[in-house]
Amino acid sequence: MLDYDLEKIIKSRKSIRSYIEKPLSKKDKDLINSWIDEIDFDNSIFNKKFNVKLLEVGIDAKNLGTYGVIKGAQNFLCITAKKEEGVMESIGFNFEKIILNSTANDLGTVWLAGTFKREQFKNLLDVKEDEIFPIVCPIGYASEKRNLKNNFFRKIAKSDKRKDFNEILFKEDFNTPLDINKIEEYKFPLEMFRLAPSSANRQLWKIIYKDNCFHFYRIINSKNNDGLEIERLDIGIALCHFDLAIKEKNLSGEFVKIDFIKTNNDKNLKYIISYKIK
Ligand SMILES: Cc1cc2nc3c(=O)[nH]c(=O)nc-3n(C[C@H](O)[C@H](O)[C@H](O)COP(=O)(O)O)c2cc1C
């Protein structure tokens, strides 16, 4: 059971790039560390393990490289993991719960996959040879201070908007949009999915409703050449919203991997998982 109103928190969360220049209180640090300890990999649909470390950088913060995008943050959550299939989706899915808990506790956050200097942060962590270091997430008290880079980012990424359902939700095949009002019971989880944040707000995902299942796909981003495939995180985040919403509404169904599903011969899509309605 969540101890917050999911819809309110998902709708009120937004990326915070300006922070009050003070470290987190001990109470908040303990709270955040308890959320990290509570990540329940064994009962998660994406169960690949990863590490989260809460760093305090104090006065060094100004010199830490976020290309001036982040102002004032003194604490950062840093994620490292063994490089293995499915770990990026797992980070998206399981870490988003920490983001939502933070929002519910008045703590600002923003996923950073691009605008931080990995090597500088790596010096503060113990990143092993075979590990990836995909995400840094400042966490702290939001400031109202003007942040021109934030305003620029939000404008370029159209951060206040999301794709309409007719671009992401289909029935039977990818040519036939599904009217969300025809599946009243699942309107809420699908809406929570749709509102998920994503890297550069790209929302690289599609859903097909077929045979009483929702089949989730991610759109392959051919421009992505850093080898990390950030959109794997994005689909994990969106599925976290979907799963939490299903649980909140006590809907009965289950996540299944359907092996025979290919991508309808569309090379640009990668099948992720299905949700079978019971
Ligand atoms: C996986 C991921 C990576 C992101 N990386 C960055 C980043 O490197 N720099 C940045 O300023 N914002 C980053 N963002 C924030 C997105 O730009 C933001 O979530 C999106 O524009 C929607 O805005 P909102 O979070 O305020 O709803 C990232 C978001 C996600 C989910």
C-alpha cells in the first residue's frame, strides 16, 4: 500500500533543477536510505539488482559537473550496476518509486542521464570495471531561484506536455488507435503510464491491446550511440507508474513475457512485456 495519493503525486512531480543550498536533514537522509533498502527486487517484474548511493557533496557541489544545469544541490543519488540484460529497465522501474516517494515528501529530484560529468562523479564512487553508471539524481529542497538552463530544457523538451493516446495506444496492430474510453477500467493505469517522465521527454513507447492483453514496446532510438540505451530506463519508469496504478485500483491481472510476440515486423520496436487482464 502506498502512503500517498498516486495520481496527485504523479501529476505534481516535475524535474527540479534549482535547489536550496543546504544539505538534506538527517531525518530525510534516513528516510531516503530506508527507501533504498526497501527496493524489493525479488517481487519486482524487473528484478535485476543495482546499487544506489546517497552522496553528500557539500561545498564541493559548485564544482561538480552538471554543466550548470543543476543549481544548489548538495546531495545526489548515484546508481551503478553490473552491465547485464534487463538492468536498465529494472533501474527505471524500481528507482522511480524513490522519485515518487521523494515527491510525496516534498523533496525535489531529477533523473540525469546526460547532463552530468560521469568521470567527476565516478571519482566519488567505487565504480568497478564491469559496471555501468547510467544515472545521477540530485535530491533536495526545491528553490524558486531562476535557472535559465532549466527554462531552456523545459521549453526544448516541451516538458509540460505528453503525447496523446492516439500516438501511443493501439488495438490489434500499430495502425489502429484504441479509444481510451473503450477500456474504462484501465484508463487510470494507462493515464499514469502516459504521464511518466522520460529522457528529453521523448516518450519512446507504444502499447497494443490485443487478446485481452496490453503489450508494451519501446521505440528504438537510432540516434542513441552511447551504448546505454536510456529509453530502456524510460519504459521501466512508465511501467512502474502502470503497475502502481494497477495495485492502487486492485485490478487483477499479471505481467507476462510472451515469447512468440515479435514486433509486427517493425524493426524500430522492441517488445518489453505484456499485462494479461484476468
Ligand atoms: C531517464 C531520464 C534521463 C534524463 N536525463 C536528463 C538529463 O540528463 N538532464 C536534464 O536536465 N534532464 C533529464 N531528464 C529530465 C527530463 O528532461 C524530464 O523528465 C522531461 O522533460 C519531462 O519533464 P518533467 O520531468 O518535469 O515532467 C531525464 C529524465 C529521464 C526520465
